[in-house]
Amino acid sequence: MSTVTHSKPISKFYGSTYEMNHLVSVSPWPLLTSFTTLALVTSLTLFMHGYKYSVFFFFFSLFSVLLCMGIWWRDVIREGTFEGNHSTKVQLGLKLGMILFIISEIMFFFAFFWAFFHSSISPAIEIAMNWPPIGIDILNPFAIPLLNTVILLSSGASVTWSHHAILEGSFFDSTVSLLFTIILAIIFTACQYFEYINSSFTIADSVYGSCFFMATGFHGFHVFVGTCFLSVCLVRLIFDHFTSQHHLGFEAAAWYWHFVDVVWLGLFITVYWWGG
């Protein structure tokens, strides 16, 4: 007569420890996205230096990046929404990943703020030790920039309203408020475009023009990315992908949008108001 004993229950092996190190599935898309992004940067550099056929290389790599990212995120949505693989531990990993991504974006904009303060606090002799440089007709911070500040802060409030509506289970209110957020984002982008085409200086006009258009231009690009992010969330909201307990995709979009809001406040205070 034989007896079988277990020194530890199976849950000890396949419970929290397994969940802690859980990867939903092995995916080729992160690696392929990295390679295509490298190709995109390389093609853009070649294009700026006037290499022949670089424009075709640029559009091909841009299409490759968008394709890989779209399929990658489609898989993530499918895993979390339809397959139910996003457990609490998996969601925690995704949240940490989003937080680290936002921190990297903060460092990205920190470089632009550093360049602006470096040039404005101690102007170089090449610009006659004057800030703004002589001949630069700065923009009125209390015209379009102030209007854009009100628009962007209002969009931050509306996306927060949408989040709370999801938590309360009121999906009609969350849809309306999210749609309102996207409309405000489009208005912000249109106002910034109007500001650019009516500006009396360009990115080639001294260090002021370079810092101004690099900082505000990249912020505008982030607004565009955030608008696409929120638009995808709106479609998912319409198709009932979110519940009051499981809406990580929307939370990530809201975090990103609040980051965009904070960066714009810094730009308005330093570049538009103080720097002018």
C-alpha cells in the first residue's frame, strides 16, 4: 500500500508566484516595432540630409511602424477584453509600464525646457545678450495661448468626468464627456495651427525660434497622439469594452492626457509668458 504526499499544495507553485511573473503571450510586435522605429528615425535623418529616395524609405518605415503598433495593440485589446487574460497582476504590470513611459516623456520635455532656460537666463553674445533676440516679434501670451490653456484644461476636466462616469456605470455620460474631450482637443490643434501660420518668426529664426517651435511643436504632436488614444477609447466605449472594474485602456489614455495638460501649463508659463 503506497501513499502519496505533497509537501506543498499546488497553489503554492501555480498561484501568486506564477501570476506575479505572468506574461500573457509571446509577441513579436514589440521587437518589430523597435526595429521599424529605428528605420523611421534613420530615414528621417537621411531625408533631412537630402539623400536620394530617402522619402520613399521614410514613408515605408512610417507605414511599418503604424502597422506593427496597430497589430500589437489589437492583440493587447483582445487579450484583455475578449480572452480575459488581464488579471490584477497583469494590469499592475501594464500600469507600471505606462507610468515609466510617461516618466520618459517628462525627461524628453525636460530637455526642451533646459535648452530654453539655458538660452534665456544667460543670453549668448551671438544674440547681443538680449532675450528675446532683437527682431523677434513674440506672440501675445494672452491671446491664442491663453485660449488654448482654457481649452486644454477644460478637456482635462471633461476626461476626468468621463472616468468618474465609467466608475459609476453611467456609460452615456462617459461617452458624451469623452466626445467633448476629443472635440476640445481638435479645437486646440486648430488654434495652434492658426498661431503657427500667423507667426512672424520661424524655427530658423535664432535660438528663440528653435526652442519655441521644438517645444510647442512636439507638444502639439503629443496632443495629436493623445487625441488618437482617446478616439480609440471612445470607439471601445461605444462597443462596451469597458466596465466599471476593468477599463485600464481608458485610464492609460486619461493619464497621458493629464500629462499633456501639465506640459502645456509649463510651456504657457515659461515659453509664452515668462520667456517673452
